[in-house]
Amino acid sequence: MSEKPWGGRFASVTAAAVEAFTASIHFDARLARYDILGSRAHAAMLARQGLISEEECHLILEGLDAIALEIENNTFVFRPALEDIHMNIEKALVEKIGAAGEKLHTARSRNDQVALDIRLYLRAETIRIIDLLKDLRTAFVHLARRYDNTVMPGYTHLQRAQPVLLAHHLLAYYEMFGRDSGRMTDCLKRLNVMPLGAAALAGTGLPVDREFVARELNFPKITANSMDTVGDRDFAMEFCAAAAIIQIHLSRLSEELVLWSTEEFSFITLADGYCTGSSIMPQKKNPDIPELVRGKSGRVIGNLMSLLTLLKGLPLTYNRDLQEDKEPLFDTVDTVSQCLAITAEMLSHTIFNTDRLTAAAGAGGHMTATDLADFLVTRGVPFRKAHAVVGKTVAYCLEQNKALTELSLTELQRFAVEITEDVFPLLTVAGSVASRRSVGGTSPDRVHEALNLAEQELGIR
Amino acid sequence: MSEKPWGGRFASVTAAAVEAFTASIHFDARLARYDILGSRAHAAMLARQGLISEEECHLILEGLDAIALEIENNTFVFRPALEDIHMNIEKALVEKIGAAGEKLHTARSRNDQVALDIRLYLRAETIRIIDLLKDLRTAFVHLARRYDNTVMPGYTHLQRAQPVLLAHHLLAYYEMFGRDSGRMTDCLKRLNVMPLGAAALAGTGLPVDREFVARELNFPKITANSMDTVGDRDFAMEFCAAAAIIQIHLSRLSEELVLWSTEEFSFITLADGYCTGSSIMPQKKNPDIPELVRGKSGRVIGNLMSLLTLLKGLPLTYNRDLQEDKEPLFDTVDTVSQCLAITAEMLSHTIFNTDRLTAAAGAGGHMTATDLADFLVTRGVPFRKAHAVVGKTVAYCLEQNKALTELSLTELQRFAVEITEDVFPLLTVAGSVASRRSVGGTSPDRVHEALNLAEQELGIR
Amino acid sequence: MSEKPWGGRFASVTAAAVEAFTASIHFDARLARYDILGSRAHAAMLARQGLISEEECHLILEGLDAIALEIENNTFVFRPALEDIHMNIEKALVEKIGAAGEKLHTARSRNDQVALDIRLYLRAETIRIIDLLKDLRTAFVHLARRYDNTVMPGYTHLQRAQPVLLAHHLLAYYEMFGRDSGRMTDCLKRLNVMPLGAAALAGTGLPVDREFVARELNFPKITANSMDTVGDRDFAMEFCAAAAIIQIHLSRLSEELVLWSTEEFSFITLADGYCTGSSIMPQKKNPDIPELVRGKSGRVIGNLMSLLTLLKGLPLTYNRDLQEDKEPLFDTVDTVSQCLAITAEMLSHTIFNTDRLTAAAGAGGHMTATDLADFLVTRGVPFRKAHAVVGKTVAYCLEQNKALTELSLTELQRFAVEITEDVFPLLTVAGSVASRRSVGGTSPDRVHEALNLAEQELGIR
Amino acid sequence: MSEKPWGGRFASVTAAAVEAFTASIHFDARLARYDILGSRAHAAMLARQGLISEEECHLILEGLDAIALEIENNTFVFRPALEDIHMNIEKALVEKIGAAGEKLHTARSRNDQVALDIRLYLRAETIRIIDLLKDLRTAFVHLARRYDNTVMPGYTHLQRAQPVLLAHHLLAYYEMFGRDSGRMTDCLKRLNVMPLGAAALAGTGLPVDREFVARELNFPKITANSMDTVGDRDFAMEFCAAAAIIQIHLSRLSEELVLWSTEEFSFITLADGYCTGSSIMPQKKNPDIPELVRGKSGRVIGNLMSLLTLLKGLPLTYNRDLQEDKEPLFDTVDTVSQCLAITAEMLSHTIFNTDRLTAAAGAGGHMTATDLADFLVTRGVPFRKAHAVVGKTVAYCLEQNKALTELSLTELQRFAVEITEDVFPLLTVAGSVASRRSVGGTSPDRVHEALNLAEQELGIR
């Protein structure tokens, strides 16, 4: 249609605009090293199977190495007109080594090639994230070790509930990020499968050896169905879902760090390097890093939603929509990696204000009321009755403006004759904490047990 | 903590890493022209109010113009160490004009400054998107005009249901994108409000004139509450929601274009420029553009989810989390703009295969069964009864392997005596289409009415 | 396939299972009164156009009234086998009044009928939500009036930044929910359009009068394109997006209420009725209502996501997928309505602890540092320089362990000779707050201005 | 505040409204049997540890059994005023057995109790879903076996690309749902951990035996940190993410079923029981089940989004927000289970129209062009060159209006001298399919291999 009756704005939509719209080189360039890695293994296989000569293979490998070097040195020129990373590299190879280069794409299609590239990339990144999770868990263990005697209020509903050890609170995060590590490891099972050989969608008639390629690239398995192979992006969805849960955990931690940094809580002092100040109000220190980490839960969740929406209702096998899988995946990898690394380092520079924590744990004097109830239970009072008795006792305390610990035995016995002298140690913060010896509980011996175990798991003992 | 016992990976998290993590200059540089626009108006106000001298104002305006020119010419050097666009420009200004530059930030905070910049940016982009929506609607009207006599099957459940005019189907999209235009226009009401003067959060004690700044920047109103002003990102959420609905509409259209391009439907031929082919199978033409547009619904919806998650549970007023508002917003603006523009142009180059459409509309010969029922209704048969009668008639047709139009009057009257000769024109595709004269229906006169109205609205008549 | 080799689990998937899977009566029963309302208007139109007799119309109206009464009295029996609300009512009508009932569905299809029902329902609910937003805004205005002299710390990054009036903070929410009201009102524009007459998808050949039906049902407009009409669910997406923003606002408020209820902040005391306690720790009062309201942002955002995903990539016109539009819509209506109502009432029963707020506003004594900088600006010191000077002054205060207000004039002048006696009133909390007289600022006169305006808008003056 | 100046609407927000807002019994009643199961194990442990007597234990177990029976028989009266399932059952127990019932809650809190209930519930449902996945995979294997010789076009971009076996296409889904099974199994690892004993948040001071409870309830492990235990909802997020991927797979399948049911494709005939018809157009059969299954991807993704949003930014440990975890979880369980079951059964009743599939596979005659290229590669022509040669050959075919198979050897050799007589078998549909013998490819021997393997995995051989 040569006449465009609706005027000038369309001038911008030319062939170049279409090219720009469909090109992926601006983001898939990051797959370069994996594309080359995959091509190396593919070339080796082609030679082994007699589909190319040993000499052609040699030329291809040399050519690819040269390109890899150029990319590493930032001298490689990416050409948007060649659309994607695969064509950029293949074209450069042909320009370098001639006809042999034209044989590299034998028995391969971009559909299985890109599947291989993403899997190689994501495998490396997943392993790196598992390492970063270990670093972060290590940071928690170090903190817990450093503050292994500090008490603080344990909260439910953000209301002070029962005194706990700070180390116990920190080790809750050790557990959370430990599950993340498990999820990432499980992702690998389905990700770490070699797709090459599916070709466009139906497999290839050429005598390839897929198992050889898998061994070369350290994949324990090859994919089982060629049509599934080129249309499958489960690994991206699963990874992004696992990453979203990591980021949710980071957001919960960050929320606590922001809270604890307030004037009102004053439980921690973040290191200056992780905050911004205001030259006009030097006492003001904004917890920028935790705020940003918390905020970044938005993008990681958004990326997951992008991928799920993308794949909804797509018929088999490859559809161009799938090109949109990479940006949310890459952004998720970057965001989660950065947040894990920076949080671990920030934690290691965080000072806990033990005086404030201790004072808060003891404030009011009623946080050990449950201990009084438990005491009564051990004396045979049914729990619901014990519960009611303690309610009345605390009400009396409030009326008399006394802490629970300040009541005399006589006063206590007015509420329940079962109470004896040996209740008093349990009503102190230290006594309360020490008593919670159920496995996984906050008593110092249980927490030290947990710490020891964690250090063993991390291999830092 | 000087010793980092968990080894080398943290080496990368240095002050530079924190800087990189918190910097926004790599994405907020796109606000440069709006930052300068806002600063110009602010400086003019400061001079008018005697907070700076006329000469200082003159220097500032000249300096900002010079910086604007450098940015336009790509000679301006953005410095990541200065974190964001605001500090990059202010610092450059001070370097250019000295002390006067240090007065620009008088009675202003980055909190209200960034609110102004985003509003200016988003206002311009929203207006552009409204224009692009108009272009797209124009493309539909042109197509509808070009094919104003072509019939096709109307579908429900992707099953052929009743014959309609192709033009009628196309104008359904005219309506959909018309509502989008209305939503974007409504967004402007809440977006087009001037925030400067809120300062950090509490307003300023300096004698500013907010209404003057608003007039300078063509804002009809100023914000009413300083604390709300610096914490408000409603406009971003609302814009992204409206954009998501646009993209959903585009995904529905794209789905149809992909379907219609299949061998099985063969209703349209997309222009080569909007497809990729395969040199090995020249008959194969992949509808890449509609596939990508459909896929990009993922990122637009993901961006909306990012923003909503970001803002969930944030206390007033400004929190650093809010820095994360820009990337989803920018990506949404870019994606929706590109998709609208490229879709409009692609449509204008799309050929509808009228023979296939016409043939499909007539195929089977039962798509006008509803018309027979309606005929009976006009002869006094209760609708549910008429419905049942026609069911039996069509069953008879299938049994006899005849089309409805092939039945004789005698045959028809066997099912309902109310049927007379004048039913036959109604049972043809043309007759059926012509009969649906309810307002908004598919009859040619109604569709031409709609076309005329659309052309008036668009100002192309 | 008569033999089912994979055993017993499928026994459950019988025709009944299919029926259960496809039925909607368990949720669309709530549309009953709107279905009847729509049918009444439709019947009146049919009679007016001569498509049914006056007597038939009379019978239909009487029959529908009787059914409406039964539904109201909970004596109507909904039959799942009849699938949806439309067939349940039509069948009951036919059973009541015979043949005339079989004429009601003349010139109508379930596709346009359900579109009408949802629009009638959602219009009523949207108006109710606008009322509830007004109630909530009224609650803020009442609170602001009650506490119109109380100061508190204004926060950025959850760090105390500058003193503000509590009333100013509360009125920030007045603004936020005011925008929500605007968005809901804008929704109505696109929702309040009459769809009946689109029939299955192509319009009808019978001589209907759509404008008459619109007038009867108080719709200002009729839909323009029949195919668009039956496939359009924009109103649901738009409503749910607007509702999501409301719920985000509620989540921000709830977060603050939870924070303010902590022992650490102690800014408010929620009424007992909105909390749960613990009989064992009577001093513990959990802010359950704000926690639940905050949590419910999840479902409202999830519902929006559901709808967007649902509509992604659906070809025109009606597809059965659309049946899934109702549950997220209904749940959103219910959730947002309940949260708005309960929050408004809870707020009206909330006590602000003015002593704590006032003390917090004055604590530290450096929150007025910006005022000192602004003072210097009025004496001609460039802002950036003033900023630096104040930074040094506050550093000196910290070193000397003094508040800014405790410095003598001589001490102050050491940092800037421009400082004079009249700076002191500005450095007090009251002076600082009073000084921020920019429009929309926190000074008492500005806040009272805003309060008066709000009361006018709400019609409560 | 006794006077409510904003009028009557608040009348509805009474204590009852608060109760209704906070109650969960209307949805958590479904946890009843798991609550009882957990309580049984807890009581046994209390007795074993001497915290209650054997007789008390006996009474409790009898009481719980009686309640379980009442619930099963629908004679148990759930009382909303008792808020949740835990209190409903405990209260009923106390009413039945008196004082012993008041001891059941010893060393337990609702925080760890609800964690136990959900884990027990979700464990059972996850195992059921794994079974349903197996059923669905079995349905694919049966279909593949039934149609093991049928060819059809393989699609990329919804364009016919290369012929494949229908069985190969079906087995792609076998793989997809196999991965889902793996993910669900991995979920179990983190879900199947016993939480009881964490008590409110800090563990308990009473001498419980958590390992005993775990053994009783068949948990291989107990949770490690009490604070993590009561705040952890990872299992819900992880399950919902895995479920979302299942539903995405179902949506892809459903999209294909809808497409294949169109007049244009006509590849399948769904059984009547899974469609709705139209009595007026008996030939019209709407694929309602696949449409609904496709649409339900919206709610499952929305539920995941709800949960992620819910947990974002929540501080440790238990917050009331967490009550909102159940409805999205339950709805996900229900939706995915139903969709899996109904899809499996529907598939087993689906007829593939083998004539249409075969005809479509052969149509045009160019779908085997890649085979010609591969032939040339085996004759030493570089792939890119072979690719270009075939392009020219097909162009010639189109010009001559011939199929590739219709060219004579002489004609073929005009394009490449390397072509010999033995190319012809490869250019037929059967020859092309047979040639793709790479592992995972579509050749009959590979597909039969895959089928055999699948049947072994499923244990149906």
C-alpha cells in the first residue's frame, strides 16, 4: 500500500522498524559464550559422525575460539540486521573460515539451538545462585554465632509475644534460604537435559549422536521428544517461580531490616555504605538497600507473571512468542543474584544493638505469661484452665502496675494453688528462653545445636 | 567486619557494587528533557518570587539550554557516580555556571522533582499513545471501507455461527481501541497535576508560587497534599493498567491474524515485510509480528503486576522502593507504542482473501438457521418453539445432505405451516446479513452507518 | 471408549462431572435480580414493537415479579441441571405462565443477556463502592478535625524526616481515596452502556428498539457493534484494576496502622472490637483487621491477574472461557466493599495517642534542620551551600550532644554569619510546621484550608 | 464513637461484621479431617510423655472419632462465632468429654496447628494430583497407541512445517505432564515436614516428642526452627507455582483441541458429552470443556499472584495476613484436579479424523523440502548451500505448479547434480517421517520406542 492516508506518524514504521521490533540481539548477546560452547560440541559431533571432515571441524573450532576471544575483548561487532546471536556468530564464522562455516548448521535448527543456549546459560546461573544462597546463609550463621546470647522479643502480628534468642530469629532465615537452595537444585533436574538434535521440531534424518553432545556439554540426559523440546519453556517458568520465592524471602527480611532501623525500634545499625544519608540531617540514615531489595520483589514477581502469560494458550511447537522468554529470565537472574549478594554483604556489616534488644525483651514483664501457663500444665492443670488463670493473673498485674515477676508467691497462689517457688526462674526472660527446649525451639542449647548443624552443612566448621 | 570468612565471591560487592545497585541513571536518563523542562519553570518561579535574582535565573536557563543541547547531540556525559538524572544535570549546571547553579534546588527536593519529571514524561507519552490508537483505529476503518461488501463467517467458540460482514468484524476492533483511548484520556485527568512544591514531604517554608509553575508547564491543577504528592504513584499503576487492556486487545487481534494466516483458514495474506520466511520452504510465511505482539502481552501484564506488588504495604511517604517504578513504566510505554504502530502499519498492508472468506460464509448452508427461527417469530411462533422447529429442520437437512436453502417450500412447511415463500431470501448469506438491521448489527446499512460515524470521529471525511 | 483401562479414578468424571464443571449457577445466581430487571425491560420492548402481545407482556412481567419475590424470600429452587441463572429463571417462568414465557427470549441470546446482567450488577456495585469511598474519606476528615493540632514526625524511608500535622498525614489518604473515586466514576462511562440487541453476535433481524430498553434501564447509551458487544469484558478488567489500586491504598494504610499499633511506635490504640486479644496476655492486642485488609490485597491483585490472563489471546467473539470472568469480579466487589466499610468504621473508633506523637515529633531535635537551611536561603545563601552549612551545624550538635534549638546565636553564627535571632522560632516543632505554608503544605492554616475544602466536597459542612 | 455522622451505611458494620470479616470457618472447614488427624497424633504424644493420662487420651481419641463421624455424616454444626475449624472442633470436644478436652491444646498453638493441618491436607492433594497426572499421561499413551500410524502436519508458528506422527505430537504432552509430576514430587520434599511443637513461635517448655508425632503422621522429618515454622508458607507458593505450570500445559493442549475442532482444521471430533450444542444449529458443537480449561489458567495464575503478593514484605513470624493463604490454595487444588480429570476423560473419548490429518500432511507437497536439503548434506553439500538450492527448487515447483515429488530426476539435477534416484522415497510424507530417526525424533521406530518406554513407566505393559 503505497499511499498511507493516515499521515506522518507511520513514517517511523519502516522495514527498519520491523527489524528493530523482531531483533533480539540487544538482549540475547548475553548468550554468546553458551552459543559458542554449544556449537563447539555440535561441530565435534558432526565430525565424529562423518557429517563434516576433521579438518572442517578444526577450522570451525578455531573460528569459534577467535570469535569468543573477540567477544571477550569487546571487539566483536554485533549486527542488528542479523537479528539474533546465532546468526551473528554463524555469519562471522563463515566470514572467517569460508565454506566450512556453512556446514556448522547441519542437522540443527535455531529452534533447538536456542533451547540449548538458554539451558547452558541458566544452568550456570542457577549454580551461581545456589552458591549465593550459601553465602547468604553463611552470613546468617556468622551473625547468629556473634550474637548467640542476645535475647529479643519474638513477634506475632508485629506485637511482642515471647522472648527469643536473636540467633534463633536469624536462623529462621537460614532455614528459609535453605529451602530456596533445595528448590533451585530441583530445577536443575529438569533444566539439565540436552535438547540439541530436535532440529526444527521433528528430529533430523542425519545420523547425529545426541548422547555424545550431551557428554561433551556435561548433560546427564537428553530430551525425549523433539516437538516438546522446541516448545518447552518449563525450565524458565520453574526457575522464575523459585526465584520469586527467594525474592519474597528477601522482601520479608528487608522489611524487618527497615523496621529495625527505625528510630522507634533501633534494633540495628546498618553500615553507612548500605544507606544514603542527608547532608542536612546527618542523624538520618535511610536504609536504601533493604528498601530497594524489598521493592525488587515487584519485578521478579512481574517477570514470572510475564512468562506464565506468555505461554498461556500457545499451541505446539515453536511460536515466535517464545522469543519473549529471555528478558524476564535474564532480569530475574540479575536481580536475584544482585539482591542475594548485596544482602549477604550488608548483613555482615550490620550491628545489632544488643542493649535495645535486651531491654525490649524484658519490657512490660508479661511476655513470659505463657511460661506460667505451661508451669501450671506440668502441675496437672488442664491447659485451657491454666490459660484462663494466667489471664486473670496478668489482669491483676496491670491493675497493680506490676510485672509478673514482681508478684509474690502468695499473690500468685491466689490465682492457682498449684504455683510453687520454682516458678520464678521461668518467669524471667532468661528462664523463659532457656525453658523452650522442644526441638527447633529457642532455648540456647537448641539454638547452639542448630548453629552447629548449620556450620556443618555449610562446611565452615 | 574486616574479615570475610565466606570467601571470594563477595569481592564483587564493594562500594562500587552498592553504587551500581542503587543507581538509576541507566534508566532515568530518559527523563532528561523533562527534568530540564521542570527546572526551567522552577527557576523562572524562583526569580519571580525573588528567591533568586533575574540574572541568576538567566544563567540557569542558559546553562540548562546548553545541557539540553548536549544531551540532544549525545555529547553529554552521564556519570553513574552521580546516581540519578537529577544530580547529573544539577552538577553539570553548577560546573557550567557556578554559584547560581547551587540555587536551583532551592525550595525543591528530589522527591517532588522526580514526581514532576515522571508526570511530564508520562503525559507526553500518554498523548502519543492516544494518537497511535487513533492511527490504529484509522487502519481498521480503511480496511473496513476497502472490504465493505465482503462476507465471512462470524464465530462463537471459534465455531462458525452466523455470516457477518468482514467490515463489521473489523469495526469491533475500532470500538475496542476506542475504549482504550477513553481510558488513556481519563488517566490524564489524574496525571496532569503539578506536584512541585511538596518538597521532601511537608511542603516548603519558602514563598513559592506553585500555580505559576503549573501554568508554565501547562498543568491545569496542582496537587493538594504534600505528603500524598511524594508518595503517590497511582498514575503509573493506572497507566499500566490501561496499557495492559490495550495489549490484551492487541493479543486478541494478533491471535486472529495468526489463525487467519494458517493454511487451514487462509483468510489473509500478511505482507512479506511483517513475516519471516524460510528460504527452504518459500511457501512458508511465519506471522512473526502478530506472534510477537501477542507474546508481548506477557511483559505488559507483568509490568503492571510489578508495580502493584511494589506499592503493596508501603507506608507513607517516599520510600526508596519507589525507584523501581520507572523500568516497568518505561517498558510499558515502549512496548505498547511499538505494538500499536507496527500493528497499524501491518494491517494496512494486509490482503484479505475475499474468495475464501465468502466461501467460508456460505459453507455448509446452515449458518442462516437463526434467520429461519426469526422468520417464524415474526409469524407468531413463540421463540422457544421456533427454535425447536428449526432444530428439526436442520436435522432433516443433514440427513438428506442438503443445505437449508435447498429445501423446497413444501419440505419446509412440513416443519412449520407458518413458513411462506418470502423466507427464501432470508436464508441466503446475503439475505441473512442484510436482515440484521438492529442498531449495531451486521447489515450493510448499519455497517455503513458505523463506518460513516467512525470516519467523522476520526476526522477523515 | 467403553473400556477405561486406567482404572477407577475416572469413575468420578461422568456426565454429572461435566455438568458440574460447566455449570455457573453456584456463582451467577447473584445476578438473579439483574437478570429479571433486564428481562422486564426486554419484554416491555417486545410488546411495544409488536413482537409479543400486551397480554403476553403482562403475563411475563407478573411471572418475573413472582420469581423475584421467591428469590428474595429464598423459596426459589435453583437447579444446577439448568446450568446458569438465565435458564433457571426462564424455565421457571415458562412453568409459571406457559407459552408466553417461551416468547421472552425472542431477539435475544444468552451472549447479550449475560453482558446486560453483568453491566447492571457492576453498575450498582460501582456506585455503592463510590459511596463507601466517600464514607472512608469522611472518616479521615473527622479524624483530621478531631486531631487538628497534633504534630507527629513525617517519615521518608520510615525514618523521621520533618514534623507534620497528624491531620495532614490523614488528609493524604483523603486525596488517595479521592482519586479512587474518580477512577470508579470513569469506569462507569464505559460500563454504563446497554448491550442487549447484539443477540448471539451479529445483531437481530427482528425489529427491536434498543434505545427503548436503554431508557427503561437507565443507560445513557447503547453499544455500537454487536460482535464487540458479546466479546467485550473491558469493564471487568477496568473495574478490577481500579479496585486493585483501592486495595493497594488500603494496604498502605493498614501497614501504617499495624506499625502504629506496635509497642515500639504506640501511636494509636485500635478499638478492641477490631483486634483479637490473647486471654493469656491481656496486654497483647493483635491488629487483625488491618492485617487482613493488607493481606487481601493479594486476592484483589490476583483477581485482576486472572482476568487479564483469561482474555489474553481470545479470538472474537464469545468464547466459553468468558464464563470465568464472574468469580474474580464478584470476589473483588465483595472484598473491596468489605475492606472499605470495615476500615472506615475501625478508623472512627481509633484513638491517636497524642502524647506519643508529639513527643516523637520533638525527639532528637534535628528534624527542623531543613528549616535552618531555608532560613539561610532567605538570607541569600545558595541552597547547596546552606545545605552544607546545616550539615556541619548538626554534626556539631551531635558532638556536643545538644539539640539544634539549644545552640546559642553565637554558636550558630560560627557556621553562618547570616543567622539572626529570628531563626529560633523556626527551629521549634511548632515553628517548623507553621512555616510550611506552600499550598498543599503542612502548616495549620493550609491544613485547615484543606479540611474545609474536604468538608465542602463531602457535603458535611 | 457513638455518633456516626456519615450515616446509615455503617449500620452493617457491627461486631457481627467484624466477626464475619475475620472468620475462616466457611473455607477452613475443609481441613476438618486433617485437624482431627493431627489432634489424634498430638494427644497420643501428650499421653506418651505423661502430659495427659492414658485415660484422658482415650477420651480425647473417642471424642475426636465421634466428631469425625458427625462431620462425615454432615451432622456436625459448624459455628461461625467460633471463627475457625480448630476452635470448632476443640469446643465440640470439650462439650463431649469435659475436662480432658481442655488438655488437648497443651503444648500447642493455633500457629503450629494450622501449619500441620495445611501440610497434611496439601500432602494428600499433591499425591492425588500426581495420580491424576499419571491418568492424563496414560490417556495420551492410549491415544498414541491407537493412532500410531497416523501422520499429520507438524507446526511451527501455526504454519505447517514438516510431517510428523500424530503419536509423536501426543507424546510431547506425555513429556510435559511428566515434568509436572516431577515438580509435584519435589514439592513434597519441602511440604512433608512436621511443624507441630513450634507452638506460638518459640517452641514449648513442655517435654514434647516431636519425632513421635512425625512418625505417627508419617512425616519423614520435623521442622528445624520454630519461628520459621509458624511463618512459613513456602509450600503453598511452591505448590501453586507447580500447579500454574500444569495449568499452562493444559491451556496449550486446550488451545489445540479448540483449533482442531474448528471447521477449518477438522482434525478431531470431541465427544458430545464434552461439548454444548445449539438446538438450532445441530452441526454446531462448541468445545466448551477445552475452552473452560483454557480459561481456568487465569484463576490458577491469579491464585499464585495472590499468594506472592500476600507474603511480600511480611515480617516474621505469624501475621494474620496468612489466613488469606487458604482460599487461593484450595481453589488451585480444586481447579487443577478437575481440569486434569476431565481432560483425561475427554481425551479418551476424542476421535481423530485420520483422513483429514493425513491429507493435511501431504497437502502442498513441500513439507519435505528439508529432507531434500538433508539428502544433499549427506552428499557433501554444505548445509547453507543445500538450503539455498532447495529454496530455488521449491520456487521452481511453485512456478510450475508441481509438488516436489512430481519433479523428474532431470529437473531436480538442474538444481544440484548431487541428487540421485534414491532421493525420491525421502520426499514422500512417509519417507520423510521415517527418516527422522534421531533419538526423540518422529520416525515410527523412535515413536514406538518412546511409546514402549512410556508404557513401562506407567506400568501398563
